[in-house]
Amino acid sequence: MAILNVNPTRMALLDLKKRVKSAERGHKLLKDKQDGLMKHFMEIVRDAKKLREEVEEMLGDAFKKFLIASAWMKEADLRNALSSPQAKLALSVKTKNVMSVRIPFFELEKEGEIKTYGYAGTNALLDEAIDALNEAFEILIQLAQIEKQAEALAIELETTRRRVNALEHKMIPDLKDTVKYIRLKLDEGERSAIIGTMKVKAQIEAAA
Amino acid sequence: MNYQIAIIGSKEAIEGFSLLGVKTVPAQNTEEAVEKIREMKRSSDEVFAIIFITEDLAKDFTQDDEKFFAKDPLPAIIPLPSHHGSTGYSMERLSRIVERAVGSDILK
């Protein structure tokens, strides 16, 4: 309950009424936006969780394989094996606009041979580890995509929710209270003017 | 336009990714990782779309860091479990995202 700092005049009343209208309109639009975002967010966030769980398992495994493989190899051999990567990753990013949030879609194209090392000095464990990493990687890209989407949507949802709440619980009630206050003030002024004239009239009649 | 993918973590953990064509960026501790990410966001000749970071480095991010990383549409900064296994940080992060969006954690 707070009354805005305005002069109780007809001008101010008209102005405020206009503002109430636009605030209500804005509130409705934002609420729709919030609902839309929420729908989208709910769709992806459960997938995100599932994907995350999958990745935790796969990647832990792949890392372990790699560590074991590297433990069996000489430091220099490993360095050598990893030193000449030929594979090229081409990642293209498309963004889609969901309720004015730009969310990314990643598309991965792989090129070239991954296992660019000789058989001498390396072992089968390394092959396995690299395969595991390679396999996990595609899911990683998906995970990156979906988590980034969720993150972007969450940020927008938060601000939208705040705006909706601010309008609903602060702006609109305040404006309405002020309109009411001005109306009462104006009515009061009107009554006082009528009484004033009646009084004057009665005095004139009494004097006559 | 082609984007780059990078991974930050301890050297032993991430070097396997180099064969896949991912740019590996070794970092020993969280401060170093944050500094590297800032550098990558600033660099103009290479645009990174995804930066993976191992959990042991990511778990000590301050809130300011996280906010800064989440702000722009790209790059996506994604924590991954390291060779030590999952620390639960990523799940917690996801929960935080949900909480931020919905108001309470509904994933549990």
C-alpha cells in the first residue's frame, strides 16, 4: 500500500488510468512469456538430467581407461603418440530464438583419422581409451547444448518472473491505490465546492 | 563460421582429447582455469563455442565467475567429471539452474 507522489488532479488521474492499463497489458504479456519459457524449460531440463547421468558414467570410464593406458606407456612414447593430431572438428552453431532467448544448437562434424600414432610404443589399452573418449564425445556435445539451453532459459525465466511479480504485487496495486486516492480527493473537492456554494447562497438569501 | 571446442583440466586427464581435435588447455588450479576461460572469451581469432572443464577445477568457481560465464550465449562452459570420478558438482549446478528458473528444485 503506497500512494505514488502525484498531485490529485484530473490530469494525473487520466495519466494514471492509462498507466494502469498498460501495466496490466504488460503483466499479461510477461505472464504469457513466462509460461512459454517454463514449458520449454521443463521439456529440456529432464533430458538434461538424464544426459548428465549418462555422461558421468561414460566419461569416468573413458578417463580411467586413458589413465591406465598411459600408466603402461613411457612418458615420451605417450607424448609422441599424442603429438600429431589429425582429426579436425568442425562445430557449427545455430541459434534459435525462443521467447527472445537465443539458445544454441551445436552440430559436430568430424574429419580425419583419430588414431594417428604408430603401433610401436603404444598399446591396445590406448586404442580402447581413445575409442571410449571418441564415443563419449558426441554425447558431450549434446550435453553442452542442452545444458547451455537450460542455463540461458533459466536466466531469462528468473528475470521474467521478477518482472511479473513486481508488476503484479507492486506496480499495479500502487497505481490502482493512487487512482482511488485521486478519485476520492476529487470527489471530496467537488462536495466541498457544492457545500460552499450552498452556504453562500443561503447567506445571500438570509441577507435579502 | 567454424567454432572451436576446448577442454580445461589437469594435464593427465585431458590430453587424450587432443587426438579428437579438441584444444586442450592444461590448468593446475581454479584461478588458473578462470584466467584461461577469460582469455578464451576475449580472443577474437578463435571463437570457442564449448569449453569443457573438469569438475575438480570447476567446483571452486565463485558465484561471480559463474554468472560471468553464463551471461553470453556462447561459449557454453560445461563441467565434466574428471578421472577422480564425479564430485556431484555438475548435478548440483543443474539443480541450481532449475531452482533459479522454477523457484524450487523439482528434479529430486
